[in-house]
Amino acid sequence: MATSSKISTTSVPRQRVRELLPAIYLGRYNTGAKNSLTDVPGVLVSTQSIHDSANYPNAPLNSIHTGLTTILPRKDWFNKACFAGIFRFNGSGEMTGSHWIEETGLLHSPIVITGSFGVGSAYNGIYEYGIREYADEKGNVDWFLLPVVAETFDGFLHDVTKFVVTPQHVIRSIDEASSEPVKEGNTGGGTGMVAHWFKGGTGSSSRVVPAENGQTYVVGALVQANYGAMRDFKVAGAPIGRLIFEEQERKAAENPNDPELMAQSHILFKIAQAKEKKDGSIIIIIGTNAPLHPTQLQRLAKRATVGLSRVGGWGSNPSGDIFLAFSTANELDVQTVTAANKKVDPWMPQEVGVQMIDDQTINALFEAGADAVEESILNALFKAETMVGHMATVEALNLDKVKELMVKYL
């Protein structure tokens, strides 16, 4: 079947990688029922996407494309902490609250992912939600909460100077978080993101890992993908980005007067220029119900790097590649010294019991984490749609072309 020279022109609807390529091999473990981070029992997610240029008199049409993604590790994240661990692959980015997670291994905040200029409002929004729900009868608070907010830069497709993300968006996103499959592509914090010079965004996936005595554990991932060059993009090891890029260059050279090809080449040149100066970023969140302690979760977060590298990410100097892993298996009481809920004496050491996986048996969880991250990134690109934005139009990945090129690799 002949395909258009345009990257995004396609006869098939936007769909996840397994829908387009049923024979693809993305690891040996089965996916969860939803193939989403929300396969992890108790984890809730919501996405808020913002496209309201009309509400900003000085904002040109199509200049507002941003949003936020909210992850609740559990419904009662305020009183019941999860164990968590962080890995910084490259640090040109932000994840607030990370020092406290490094210090204690505890996560007791929503995880909000947004654009770089939305971090302040997202931070305030978590606090405003906390005040609404947990202030005392006089409206005072004495509890401890460090919001966890991460970002990637969406300034190519979104006018960041308008500061459109508000605390109210965050409050609504916490209220609306659910166990439904994560909405992918141009959604949530990924609304205005660009990955491998294609339209990027939000993606998710999960794996089910068999364990002893017929038990199973779920490892799920969610990514906000905004990094990388087209030449590096791979699908299950196939150099699809390089092949598409070389074809675009060849057709442009053979048809120098074709306005469509010239326009496409100009767009790619403009994206390349922007990305050479500041190569995006990627935030990766991994959740599991396997009982992992904080050091094990740091190790799991590191394995996100393996999934990222398979798709073509390598951690450029100006990229913010920050990964967090958490486990819902152990519930750790917090707010027991403050919040008028005094249950423990901070000067009297007290034992608590936790479960953990034997390090000698952890390999499958590491492997599943890498696989879920790889597929999450692919889902973000496969589901994303072409977007007319603030500085340019960014084309979606041409799924017809991917299907055509992948024939010899499947």
C-alpha cells in the first residue's frame, strides 16, 4: 500500500502499539487486564488537558496546549505512606519532594506531572486539597506534607507565559482520579509534549509477574515523553525513526519544488533546532504491589533506563530524566505525631512490621519494569495526534508507515 510522504498521514486510527502490531514482542510477561498503571490494585490516575486559548485575550489560536497528570498511589495517600525510590538518569528537570523521599523512602503525596511552568500551581494545588480535606475545625493545619510534582517542558506547542495550570485543576484531578485505563497521547501533562520529533505525550503499560505459591504481582508504568531525536527512535529494536527520517530527506532532495515536502522539511528543521538547544525530558513513574523496600524501589526505578534506551533515549545533557518507583504493598502510618492525631511518641522507638521481596528473587520485577516502560513510551507516540501549536505544527507518527516498515522485523 502506498503511503503519503507526510509523516502523520495515515489510514488507520490512532491506536496502541499492540493494536497496530499484534505480533510485536515486548517482553515475556503478560500485560495486566488494562495494560495500564491502574492495573496495580489501588492506584488511581486522572488527566486534565487544557486547550482554552479563547479564555486568554492575548493568546493566539492554538497557543494553549498543556495539562497535568495526577497519580494517587492509594486513595488514602495522606495517612498511609508507600515505600518509594527515585533514580536521576539526567538531572535537568524537577521533581519536588524528592529529597524527602530520598531521606525516608516514604511517599505520602499525590504525584502530579505537568509542564515546567505549571509546577508552582500544581504544588499549591496539592496543599489546597490538603487544607480542604484535612484542616481542623478552625481551619488550621499542623500536619506534614511535601507535594511531589514533576515536569517536562511543553513550550514548543504551548505558550508557557500564560500560566494556565491552576491549583483548581489539581484539586479537580485528585477528586476525579480513578482506576480506569490511563488516557494516552495528547493528554494530561503530556498534552503539549514532543518525543523523537513526533508528537509525544502520555503513555502507560503493565506486566503481571508470576510469584511463589501461585501468587502474582503487577508492575505498571506511566511516562510523560518529551525527549529524543527522530534518528534514534526504535520500535522493538527496529530503526523506524532513522528509516522515516532518511526517506523524508531523500524525497525532499528528489522533489525540491514540492511544497508539501518543503513544508515538512521546514517543520522538522525547526523542531531539530529547538531540540538541539534543549532536548525535552521524560518523567517515568513505576508502581507495583510487590512488597519492595525503598532501596529495592530505587533499583526498580533505575530499570526504567533500560526501557527508555530501547526506544532511543540516552540522557542528553539538557534533558530531565527522573524516575520514581513506589510499592503499595506495605502501608506505613504517617500524620501520627501531628494533625491532632497523636498516636505515637516521637521519642519512644516503636517497631512496625513490613514485608519485602528476597533480593535473590527480584529479577522478574526488574525485567517487567523495563518492558512496561518501553511499551509505555511507544503507546505515548502511537496514540498522540498531530497538533497545531504555539510555535509550529508537530506531526504524529505515521502508523501506516510504521506498519509497512515493521513487516520485515516481526
